[in-house]
Amino acid sequence: MNRRRELTDLTACRALFALWVFAYHVNLQVEYAHWLGPLAPVIAHGYLGVDGFFILSGLLLTRVDQDIPFSLRGAMRFWGKRLARIYPVHLAVIVLLGVLFLAGKAAGVTPREPARFSGVALLCHLLLVQGWGTLDHWAWNYPSWSISTEWAGYLLFPLMIAASRTFYQAAFVVSLPLCFTVLALVAWAFGGLNLTFGVSLLRFFPEFIAGMATAVFIPFVADEAPNRTLALGGAGVALIFAVTGHDAMTVFGLWLMLFGLGMQGDAGLPASLGAIRPLRAMGVLSYAFYMSFAPAELMTAQLFRHLGIARAAAPLAVAGALVALTAGLAVLLHLLVEKPARIAFNRRLDPERAAALAEGSVAL
């Protein structure tokens, strides 16, 4: 198994998760889900795409970085790699939002919620602690609450991966059912998994650890299990329970899908979702796309306020503006910020990966 080889099916899953979350946010703006009839609950539960990202993050990090030394130097190198992955785009979006806020203020146009741009909230976002209970409201680049939550996982990852090497398979055999039991209890206690800010950590860690356990387990069963069938069954489970409104079971279905696709890639079988080139390309753009929604939403809201058009009166126009602005910003952030930052950092610490990134032979 080449752990550095991109599993294109999982890259494509990033696209599906990002698009699902985006569809959920667009629905919050224009309330279009009811047009889809019985599939409306799938859009209404699009926030669960973030849970797919949490599982996928644990899976991929463990697959690639399970041999990091348990030392300060090893941890610092790992944290530096993760910051190079997430922080440049995060900072660029904050700067863009600040420019938009100041430009609007100079033109006499203020956001609907100016308190969202407070100095305290800005500091929390710059330190990536806004998802740890330091804030209790949306502020600045609000989708980045999940990036803040993942940063908590990254900080603990060297310790967790060292523990996995100590206890190895036994710990992970126990941890998978335990993780989903905890997740089900969290969903029951809070009435679902649409949890942000401080309580988001209760949602994140069971899923992140489940992803880690999956990465360890996959090589032992990848050559024997019905990979594609399991992935398809998992997607079906996720769809059924999203329609019926059971968050924890929907996440379990997402895990089954990722488990099946991960085994298929580990066994060297042909890609399924990853063979769809536009979906793989969207997967590469997924992080920039996810982080672009807040400035796109701000610009769209200000535009329609300036034109005196209520968003409810022009839902298709609003949705079209959100799609166009989010996609355009995603491409710019990816090409001008995300990719150059990753290549520059890896050129110092990992020249082989930097060259692969520049050639596009591995996903970001």
C-alpha cells in the first residue's frame, strides 16, 4: 500500500460533502428545499456533510501520518503541515471579509449583523478557537467553526496516534462501536447533530476517532470485503436516514460509504466516484469552496439590499448569485492562496510532495 497515493474516490467524497453543506446554506437563504418534495429533508440535513469531513479527516490523516514521531519536533512538523493546509485560505477569507465590511461602511452600507465583526470575534478566528466555546454566535467567516474544531483534533493527533501504536488493534476494535454509541447519545441528548461552537467538539471527536480507527482497520480487510457494494449500501443508508431525520444513523451511513471506498482504493481496485473527473476536480477545490460561502453570502445580501430587492421575491436570482460568487471565489482562493501556500511549505519539508502538488498528481 502506497499511503501517499491519492484515493480519488475519497477526494470525490469531499466534493459531495462540500456541495451538500452548500445546498443546506443556500436553502437557509432562499428556502427552496420544499420544491424537492420527499427529498426536502436531505437538503435540510445538509449540515451532516461536515460530519463526513470529520470522519474523512481522521481517516486520511492516520493513513498518511500514522508514523509521525512522538516528540516535540515531530508534533511541530505535523502541526506546521496542517496549518499550511488550512490557515492561508482561512486568513485570506478573513481579510476579504474585513475589506468588504470596511468598504460597505465607507459607502454607508452596513451588514445586517454588524456585531458579527467584533474585535473579540476576530481574535478568536485568528487563533482558530472560535469553535471551542469562546463564541456563542456566528461571526466573521462563520463556516470556519468546523475548521477550528478540526484544529483541536490536529493538536491532539500526535498523542492519539502514539496511543494507537501502544494499544494497536485492540483499542480500535473497541473504539469503532464506542464512537458511534457516543455519537448516538450526543444526537439523542441534543436533538440532533447540528451542533456548533463549544458543543461541536462532542460531535467532532467520536467521528474523527472513528475515521482514525477505520484507517488502521482497512488494510486488514480491503482484499476480502465487497468494497463497492459496501460503499453503495452506506450511501443508501445515509440517504434513507437523512430523509427520516436520524442524524447519527445518517453519519453511520456516511462512514460505511467511506469505509467501502477506502477499502477499494487500498486494494488497488478501479475508482468509482473518483473516475468522474468534474467530481474529483470539485473535491480538490472543496476546502476553498467551503470557505468561500461567507463572503459570497455577504456580497449577495448587500447587493440585493442595495437594489431594494427582497431575497424572498427573487430566490432563483439569489441562489444563482450565491453559486456564481462562491464558485468564483473558490477558484481564486485555490489558485492564488491554497495551492501556492501548500507547495511553498512542502518545498522546504517535503520536496517530493511539493513537486507532486505542482504537477497535480496528488490532491491538496
